[in-house]
Amino acid sequence: MTQRRILVLFAHPSLERSEINSELLPAAQAHPSTTVVDLYAEYPDYRIDIDREQRRLCEHDVVMFLFPLFWYSTPALLKEWQDLVLEHGFAYGSEGRALAGKYFIAACSAGGAGYAYDAEGYNRFTLRELLRPLEQTANLCHMRYLPPFALFSSRTALKEGRLAAHREAFVGLLDQLSQGSLEDWERSEACTVNDSLTPGDSKGVAPS
Ligand SMILES: Cc1cc2nc3c(=O)[nH]c(=O)nc-3n(C[C@H](O)[C@H](O)[C@H](O)COP(=O)(O)O)c2cc1C
């Protein structure tokens, strides 16, 4: 099978203070199957080049959003990107089929612990449930949605020694996205996660 090309849309508004996503960005850039767009570096004034972004989408098979979770959603510039780039007649609507059949995945880090993202936990919903707007956006755009890849308890991951395993799992995820069979994974409900409940034990490897 030919390798899938992955478009990584990276969004972090203060990269100089990041511990997690600043590690994943170079890992994504070094991967042979990716094109990485650092949105805040490229569009500090929020003036997104819609034609260029739509061309990039057309040239790739997988679209990944890579971001820290902000208020159960994406950072603002990544929302702006969605608002502007996913146009009617391009991404959705009776004529809008440019993204049909492409895969979509959200890869994010969350400050909250995994157990908080549960009906019984203080966030009341799972991460997959909270990211439903992304899931339905992908759906409306005829894309194939994959469950999110997440690091929970992100603010203690570095000092607990979980970051290296997460970086490795992230590279494994990119390998899987570029070469692997994604059908079973697409059907599964579960997120692939790395959490502090089991320190040192990375559960972030994508299913093979
Ligand atoms: C404005 C803002 C909103 C945030 N909202 C959430 C949230 O809704 N849920 C959560 O678990 N963490 C939240 N966090 C924590 C971030 O997700 C966390 O700081 C980030 O994953 C760490 O990644 P980094 O080291 O790359 O910055 C928020 C942080 C900020 C600054």
C-alpha cells in the first residue's frame, strides 16, 4: 500500500511555555509522511490564506489537529481555521466533496486527569463526547473520524517522566496513520490515551 500523507495542523498560542506540544511538534516535523503547519507561527495576525489551506488539504490523505485542550475545545486560531477553510462548496454542501474519504484525528493534551473525563468525574463527559463538534464537522465533510489520541494530566507528565513515552506513542501513531490499517480503529469508540493513573506505563500506542 502506498503511504498516506498526513497534514498536521498544529496550534499552540504560547509555545515558549509549552512542555508537551513543543516536544510533539519536532517529532511531527521529523516524520517522513507529514506536512506540519504551525498555525500560530504562520498566521500570527489570524489572516489565514484560505486557498493555500484548501490546497494543502487536497494534497493529503489524513488531517490531524495537534493542540492543547482549551476549554474542552481547540485553541482559537484552530477554530478560526475551521471557520474559514471548511467552506460550503469545498468541504460540505451538495458540491462540497474535497475532503471525502480522508481521515481525521485530533491529538491533544489535557490538563485534567483521565478519570475526570467520565460521567462520574468532574468534567462529566468523556473526551470523545466533548470533542463531538470536531467529530460531526468531520462527518459533515464526508471524512472518516478516528477516536482522539490524548495525553491526560499533561501538566505533570514531564516531571513524572511520562513525556518520552508519549512522544514515542505519538510517533507510533504517525506510523500507523501513514501505513496501518485504520478500519477497526475507525469503528472503535475508545480514545488512545496516556495518563498518570499508571505512571511510566504508556497506553498511548495506537491499535494495530
Ligand atoms: C486557556 C486554557 C484553557 C484550558 N482548558 C482546559 C480544559 O478545558 N481541559 C483540560 O483538561 N485542560 C485545560 N487546560 C490545560 C491545558 O490543556 C494544558 O496546559 C496543556 O495540555 C499543556 O500542554 P503544553 O505543555 O503543550 O502547553 C487549559 C489551559 C489553558 C491555558
